[in-house]
Amino acid sequence: MNPLFLENLLRNYLLEDAHYSDLTTDSIASGKTCDAYILTKKDGILAGGIFLEPLFKLLDKNTEIELLKGEGKKIKKGDIVAHIRGKDKTILYGERTALNIVQRCSGIATKTYRLSSIIKNYKAQLTDTRKTTPGFRYFEKYAVRIGGGTNHRMGLFDCVLIKDNHIKIAGSIKEAVKRVKKTIPFTTKIEIEVENLKMLKEALSLKTDIIMLDNMDIEKMEKVVEIASGKVILEASGNIDERNIEQVAKTGVNYISCGAIIHHAVWLDMSMKIS
């Protein structure tokens, strides 16, 4: 990852919270060195701790951060996950932003781990979607990986995904693929979203890389796997959660995309205490 990209994100988050000052901290803090600890109030999977150091060092390069729990490790209520030593003003300026990142990432990692565990005995891999929080996508997709999932495309720029509205505009799947192939680099993968067996057969005839099965029931999915398995990567998508993910995995698809691992993840509650 480009360190300039990360720095730019973190800088913007800090500016959002304290655009030009922190009225409370600037009135109270003396600049003395102190120690702070981040502790968790819930059980879960830790993610985002690695962003504490670059965040606090943007405020003061002399701040020291010690991670007491590793990324992707199980944590329990009451565990201390990080120790921060630095100026009181630095710690207070960065406190909320730091907690927001770690709590959000840990919540996503925890939910991803839970769903991934359900399908661990199947070949299907759990993957995310672009249903993310504006401005926070990199961190949310990072958290998915820490929780045991894998990433789908990061954005519109790194993979072609021809969906229903694209097909509507082009007139057909064949025409949509034809137009795409005229413009994209040969190294770029093409994925097509299909809703029925007729669309599947057309997509298969075009020899694309991935076929997404949009909101198909289990019976239809099984039929698709029977027809297409081994010819193309198959991705199941649409309203998949803890209740049905194992049934989907049993069909034999390669990937299961699930927006809920991000947009339905509950933050893992944590707090920061100055000793």
C-alpha cells in the first residue's frame, strides 16, 4: 500500500474531528508526557491496531505505540490491546479518531470471521462488496481480510463488472462485453452478473472470467454449478447472511459475496484510558 495514500486518509480523518483546533484539549492539556491504554469491552477479532502508529505520529512523531494484541487475534472483554505514550495533547487530539478506526475495523473483522467459520469446510471463499462507507473503504476491506475473508474489486477501476443496467444500456450481454473489450487492458478481468440460465449460457459463450449469480435460489444455483463448474469462476451474491451462507457454499460456487459483513457489522466497543 502506498504510504502517501494512508497518510492522506488519516490526515483527513484528524482534520474532520479537529479542523483547526480542539477547544477542550487546547484549554486543558499542558503538553506533559503520559500513558494511555486502549481496552476492549467486548469479545471479538482485533483489526486496525496497525493504524495507531501512523495516526499518532502525524500529530507528534515522538509518540510511542505498543500493540499488545496482534491483528486478527481473538480478544476478550477487558483485554488491553495497545499502549500509547506521548504528550497529553497528542493523545487527546487523536483519541476519538483512533478508536473509531479500531472499533469499526474490529467489528467488521469479527463479523467476517463468524461467517467465514461457517463455510470453512467448503471450497467457497467469503468476499466483500462495494457497499462501503464513503471515505473508509480501504479500512473496511482491510478488516475483511483480517477476519478471514477476501476482497472483491476495490472500486470501479480495477475490474469490469457488467450488471443489469449495463446490459440494458448495451442491449445485450454480448454487446456489453464487445464494447468493454475494445477499451480495457488485456490484463483486466471481466465479470458478468446473470439472473437466469438463459443469461448464464450467453455469458459462458463469451468466455469471460467470472460469472455472478444474482439473487438465485439454491436450486437454480446448483443447476448453474452443474452447467458451468470448471469453465468459469462462479460468485453467488444477494441477501446472503448467517442464515443461508452454508446452503450457498454447499452448491459448489467459488465465491460468496456478502455486503452485510461490512454494512451490518457492529462496532466492537473499546475505550481509551489515560493512567
